[in-house]
Amino acid sequence: MRKRPGKWLMFFLRLVRHPGTPESVGRGVAAGLFSAFIIPAGHMPLAFLLAMLVRGARGSAVLSTWIINPLTLSVVYPVQCYLGSFIVGNPLSYALIKKLVMDFFDNLSWKTAAALGGELLASFLAGGLLLGSLAAVIGYFCTTEMARRYRARRSND
């Protein structure tokens, strides 16, 4: 009996099996990773639109936004805000950021978003631009290369 592939392998296979070129798959993943770090809600529609703009694989873009999920959110967003606070020139403590971000996600509303303040929102965006850009560049090159190798191996079989 053949062992079923794991969840990560299935996720990878969905990305690289996309019928587009390896470059379009890479652009889609880059768009998805970038948008995942920019806004906390609605990143899938943003990824879809960005993928259309860069002529990337839209399905790959939407799938790759799931790097930010309920399990990783409590770590990624506070780190993002912490790094962003240094970029905007107003370093905030990690403990304060984590408390504010977790309070926001415990009670999602415009009122709690407004209570975060401009400093934290600016830090979030600055950190998101930094981490999103890094993730997009790394994701593009890694995905493009993996898709090329996968397709070359499939064509040799």
C-alpha cells in the first residue's frame, strides 16, 4: 500500500502543477506572500489582484497567502510590528505590541483597530512591506526553481 503524501507536499504539488509557466507560478506565489504580510484581513482578494497585475498564477497567489494563518498569526504579526517600529523610528516593546495585536484579534472591530493608534499601524505597514518584500523575492525564486525541476523530472519519466 502506497503512503499518502503529507499536507505540505500536497500544497507544494498544487503550486508546481499549475499549468502556467514556472515564472507565472513564481509571480503568483510572490504576490500571495507579499499580500499576506500587508493586510490582516482580505489578503486573498489582494493576492488575486496583485497576481493579475504581475501576470502571475492567481490560484498560486491565493494558496500562498495561507502562510499567515491562525497558528502563525500570533507570532508573525507582533514580529512584523516590532521590526516596523524600528523602521518608522519609534521602537516599541515587543510585549506591548503582542498584547495590542492579540487584543485586536480577540475582538475584531473598527473600534479596536482605531484603538491601536497610528504608531502601531505605521509599524505594521512598514514591517509588512519589509517582510512581505523579502518573502515575495524568496518565494518567487524558490517556487520558480522548484517548478522547473518538478516539470523537468516529470518530462523525463
